[in-house]
Amino acid sequence: VLFWGLRELKRVHLFEVERPKVKVECGGKHLESEEIQSYKNNPNFKEVVRYIDVELPEQSYLHPPLTVFVVEHRPFGHLALVGSHVVQNLMNYVLRDRGGEEEEEEEQKPKVRQNSMKVNPLTSVKNMGLSSLTVKQSKIPINPMKIVNAPLKKLKRNVEELEEEAPEKEELDWWSKYYASLEELEKQAAEREEMEEEAETDGVNLTMANIEEEEEEVDVVEIEPPKRKKIATLKLYERDLESEFIDFQDWLRIFPLFKGQAITEDDEEDDEERLMGKYKGSFLVYPIDPEDKDDTTCQITNGIPKNSPVKVLVRVYIVKATSLAPTDPNGKADPYIVVKVGDQSLDSKDRYIPKQLNPTFGEVFELTVSFPLETELVIMVMDHDLVGADDVIGETRIDLENRFYSRHRASCGLALYYDTLVPHCRLLSGLSNSLTSTTY
């Protein structure tokens, strides 16, 4: 069991939680973590790993659930239950050996690139189920030869078009990369549509006799990578990164803690009202030799960083918002941005955009935060009002700690090339001197 820390614990019986600890129960066996000495100062555990031996049946559907309890010892021997979480399926935490599969894939990849593939058009027609038709009467909707040759011609054409005019040095910044990436994404989508149209229209009147005339061996060679671009582009995603990368919970899981109160039809409560906090950690289930009881090799900590406080730099780029809910009587809104982390708060109230439901903000916010005390980033879109309090149009919350410690952070959103003449390079240069600094 990996004990990482506790987050956002609410009051229990009107008192704040000061010294909590975690209890794990599975199959009649119990395991307790150490007690956090001061939840306000450091909500992480110092001893991060403990183990428990449980006898489980071979059939996975017979496995008992695993229950996580967060409790606190209070004066006069009182034990207060903060919240609990039930893990129904232990198979999600079984140790999987993927090393052999990755090595096999790596060995196969260079073979595919080195060996040339020979394509026979008659073989392709046979695989399409058209070999039984009469030669004179048969019509092929798509020429198999052009399916092979079209991507090669398109890639060669792209290599020639990659040469761009060098932009001015003072014009290069992050927004240049963003809009260049957006333009490149639209160009790729247009090329895909054009290629699909060519595949549908070309070869409509192609006969079997014409294919026999084009019967030649075609070697599919690897295209050289494109030349360096004048502006280093970024990879853009169509949805939030948490959806793309499984909430950045590849090794550090988040388990919501709920009140230990049964819900009936007469007394229904929302999950948000029952939520008492979050437990961060993980589990790893793997078989051990029953004869070797001293085998306590810890495998859950492989590649896991130290569980110690760390300061990081968070840079937030607010590009735009779409389809905002109107809050003014005229059916419009005057939106601006508020960014909060812990007690820190930054906003663009003096730069609000009047009468707009699809605003382009173009804002950058920088904050220095400390883990594990400040882990949640809150981004709010507010409506500016001249009279009265400003209204909240909407908000989103991002777990910075999981993004920072995730293994996807090293490759998520990084560009293939980098420009050294960017005005922000002075800030980025600090990352090489401090491994604890990062940018989102």
C-alpha cells in the first residue's frame, strides 16, 4: 500500500482534523499508516509504503473489497471517522509485467522500417474479394496503386512546403507558437479531407486490364523527417488533458472519501455534500511464495519520487472561452479571469471584455506554489458588473500535484523543436538550474 497523503479534509463534529491516519481492511486483515503529526503544515506521510498479506481466491469475482478508512484519535479515547472509500475490484491494481511486450515492440519497429514491402495490385484485388468478377465487366471504385502512392506523394509535397519565411525576432513568443500550431492543425485536417476526396474520385472507371498494365513492384520507403520549422509548434489537444491521460493517475491515485452514512430514498444527498476529502496513494497486488514469508520486496515504489515538500512555478495561459452563459439582461456578459491557488489570487478584472460570450483573453498568469499545501488550481470566469457583486459564470479545478508527478509530464505537450530567441526564454532558463520548477 502506498500512503502518499491526505487532501482537503473537512471538519468533523465542528472540529478541524489535525492528526489523521489511514486504515486499510481487506479479507479480514488490517493495516494502519502512521499518524500525520500536523495536517496543516504537511499533509503527507513520512513512511510511504507498508504491506499486508491477504489470502485471496483464484477467481477474481470472489475477491473481497478493499476498504480505506481515514480516522483521527481525539481526547478521551474518542475515534472520529473522517471518511471512507471502498475499492470493489482489486484486479485494477494487479502487477502487470509489460517489459517483455515493450521489448518485442521495439524489436519489431526497426524491422518494419528496414524491410521494404512489396505490393502487388492483383493480390490487393484478390484480398478485396474482386478476383471472381469478369475482367471486362468489373469496375474498381478505388485504384489500389494510388492508395499506396498517394500518401508518399503527399508527404514529399509537405517536405517541400515546410520552408517558411523567418519571422522577426521580436515577434516570437508563446502566442506565435500557439497560432502557428493552430494553423498547422487546420492545414492537416484540410489535407486529410482532400486525400479522402481524391481516393473516392480517382479510379472510378478503372478496369482490371488497366491494373494489369500498372503491375509493378512498389517499394515503400521511409520518408525522411521534415526539416526544421521556423516556428517551433506545439501539440494541441481537442479536450482536457485529464481525459487524454487518465486524469494523470498513472501511479498516484486519488480516492474520494465519503461520509459513513447510508443513503436512503427519503434522505438523499449529493456526492459533493458527502465528500469529506481525498486520499492520495495506490495499491499493488501481486502473489508471493507462501514458503518464503520474509519476501517483502517493495515493488510499488519503483520510479516514485521522494514524498517531500517542493516549490514549483506554475504558468497559466488563458487563450479563450467559448459559449459562455449570459448573465446580463441584454443576453451578453462582461467576462474576465480569476486564477486561485491556495491563498494566492490573480485576476484580469481591469481588462474585462465587454458584451462577449466567446472572448479571446490572451492572458498569462504566473504563481509560485508549494506542494503539498497548495495543490489545486482554480480558474474562474467572472462577469464584471458596475453595480453590485460580480457573478460567477463558471469555474474549473485542476490538480497540479498529479500533473507534476505524472510520468506523462515529460512528454505531454512538448514541442519537437525549441526556439532560443523567445522573450520568455529568460524564465525558462531557470528550469535547467532547478529540477523542481515546471510550467503548465
